[in-house]
Amino acid sequence: MTSLLRPLARAAVLLLVLSVPAVGQAPVFDYDRLRTETAQRLSEYIRINTSNPPGNELATARWLQEVLAKEGIEGQILDTAELGPGRANFYARLKGNGSGKAIALVHHMDVVPAAREFWSVDPFAGLIKDGYVWGRGALDMKGQGIMQLMAVLAIKRSGMPLSRDIVFIGNADEESDGLGSRVFVERHRDLLADVEYVLTEGGDVRVEKGKVRWFGLGVGEKQVYWQKLVVKGKASHGSVPTPDNPVPHLARVLARIAAWETPVRLTPAVDRFFKAQAMAETGQRRRWLQGAAAALRSPKGRAWILSEPERNALLRNTISPTVLVGSNKTNTIPAEASAELDIRLLPDQDTLSFRRELLRVIADTSVTLSQIGDIPRRFSAPLDTELARVIERTASRLVPGAPFATAVGAGASDRPYYASAGITCYGIDPYLVELEDARRQSHGNDERISLENLELGLRMHLGILEEMQEAR
Ligand SMILES: [Zn+2]
């Protein structure tokens, strides 16, 4: 994926470069004004406390509706009955001429709760100071929601002709059960019928010591496939042991599962992801990451690649035994013992064939295996689409020199719901935040985003949306 710039797009990039004020022309968008407005809007948005639970997304949906209405864009507050009191999804659409398919910008309106005592500022005051907007959601993901909103507003104001409609969606409840996006996708297939792409969070941009190690496009995530194991026995007194104690029985089963080395499989997305990571390494390590397929065949290369838990998790289905329940009394043998397994499957893994393998490893027909929660939905996007290419070009223009990676996530997002409606989904994190800061602030304390990053994210969205209007 090196020289994918089509001549037309190359010309468009050149035109964009030529249209900066340096050659005496006014830029299409006034980014100084837009940056200030973006920060103010984000501050207002943060002030509406949507900590989940309880969520309270109806208030943000009303606010979004009001902001868009002032610019002549009609928004809809949806699913209030299905989501419960104080909750809602939000939907709006900027109409084009209908010649191309729509692109949906999706964000979640809820945030995780904040422990005020650990913050140096009020997490819901939307403070703008020292070049940052502070507050819960600044990174995850009200900041990005506002970049999307401002991109819609800037395009509307500019009168840019659109071949593709731009859809703007705010979902409830991403930080808990994903009920918002699930209900939205189930109930509003009509609104999504012409949507070709969803663009949302989950891209993985790695910045360490001021250096952008890679800019990631999220193309897939592992499937959550939680299971419960139950072993039945006979309840009796612990002072008189019998062979029917389910606790040692379960322990033997768990030992077999824990010892199971699931097969290692390199998917094309992860292969590309490792190639981007290779740029930050030197010598042998660089060669191993550049040619992961070959490295995985050599004992040394394989041991090194798998030694890093995050890399290991991207190369295989993983099983973490977590919850364990036997007796609650030392002197009582229980009637049953159970364990829960946090299983994460590769994005393209067939669940039934994995289940067969797991049952083979368990090798004990008296054990029952049952699923916890929903049937997993797959999210594994194609790597070679118009939108993926446009994002790559836009990222390399705005973050020059950063290797472009196709990132696969070990965690879960709302994207599988949209993917289940036949939409190609991607994730981007359009801001540059040091790894340590991102880990400490996102879901942690003193979450904040710089004004430079708000501008970068806005430029990225506008760049992508602008270029996608030419693409078919
Ligand atoms: Zn999020």
C-alpha cells in the first residue's frame, strides 16, 4: 500500500497545499476561528454530565439538536422509550445531491464516571485553560464528537457541494452495555440504508516521547465470547470426602484449558500493523516485525513476538479464566462448581468451530459450557477501500512521517453493531497524545485535550470528508 495516490487525488492534495494563505489565497476554512469555536462547544458539551450510569444522554441529544437547528440542520431525538428515562440516541443528516453513498460520523454521548477527589479541576466544568479543554470525555469521546459536529457545521456553512450525504449520530450507553448503538441499528435500518461507511473512535495512535510511532486506522476488533463452565457434583460434608466433589473436578478442567496454547494466526491487518510498529524498532526486532510470518516460524522470533502480551493477544484467540465459584463454607462440599472464562476471538474467527475446539480440550462431557451475554458480532473491515485510502492520505499529510498502521483492537466498541448492518466501519483517534497521558486520563483523572489537537482532529475530519466527495 505505498503508491495508492490516484492522479486525481494527487491533484486535489496539491490544490489543497496551494490554497494556503502563503500564495495569497484565502483558505477554504478559517481554522483559527474554528479552533476557538470547537473548544467552546466542547466546553459546553462536557458541562452536560453524561456519566454512565445513569447516562442522561437525552440532555446532550437536546443540546446537539439545538446547536444544529441554529444552522438549519434538523436533528432527531430517538429511542427514548427503548433506552429508558433520561436517555436517547441522536441523528442528523447533511444532504448531498444523492449521487454517492452516505458517510456516518458516529460518537457516543456518555462518559465513564469521574472520581472528583482525584482531579485537579472540576471534571464537569468544561474549563478552558493553559491551551487545553479539561473534563470528563475530552478524549473519550466528547472531543471527537465535537470535531465531527464542527466538521458538519463548517461544511454546511461553506456551501461545499456534497455527492455523499454526511450523517451525524450520537449514541447512548457505549461505556456500559452498548445498548444505544444496538437499539439504533435494530430500529433505524431505514436511516442507515444508504450509509456505506461509519467513522468513529478506536484507531490507536501511538505517541512516545514526542514521537508519533504510528498513526492507526482501526480495522477490526476481537470478538467478546464469554463462557461459563459448570461442573455438577454431590453436596456433602467436607469431613468425609467423596469422588463427587465438583471443585477438584473443575480444577482439573481449568488446568487443561489454561495449558492450551491456542494456535497463532497472523491476519493481514495485524501483519500490516506490525510492519508499522517495525519502524520504531532497530536491528533484529525490526526485521522480525517487518516479516512477522517468517519470524513466527523461527523459535527465537516467535518467542520475542509473543513475549509482548499486547502482540500475543492480536495473534490468537485468548482465554482468561476469571470468576471461580465453589463452596462458600470450608466444611461443605458444594453441589456444583463454576468458572467464567473471558474469551476473545480473532476478528474473523468462526465461533462454532472455536467452541468445538474448546470442548475437545475440555474433554469431559459432564461439563456444561454456556454463553454469557450476547452472541458476538464481528467487526473486521476490508483494508483496501476508498475511505481507508483517503484516511491514509489525509493522515500522512497532517501527521507527516508517521507510519500508517491498520490497527486491530483487543477491546470492544460499538462498531460490531454497525458492521452487522453491512456498513464498513473504521476507527480513528485524530489527536496526538503521549501514551502515558492517554492511559492516565482516558477513563482516569484530569482528562483534557489541547486546542492544537482539536484543530488537528477537525482538519482531519474535514480533509477526509472533502476528499470523499470526489471519490466514488
Ligand atoms: Zn469511547
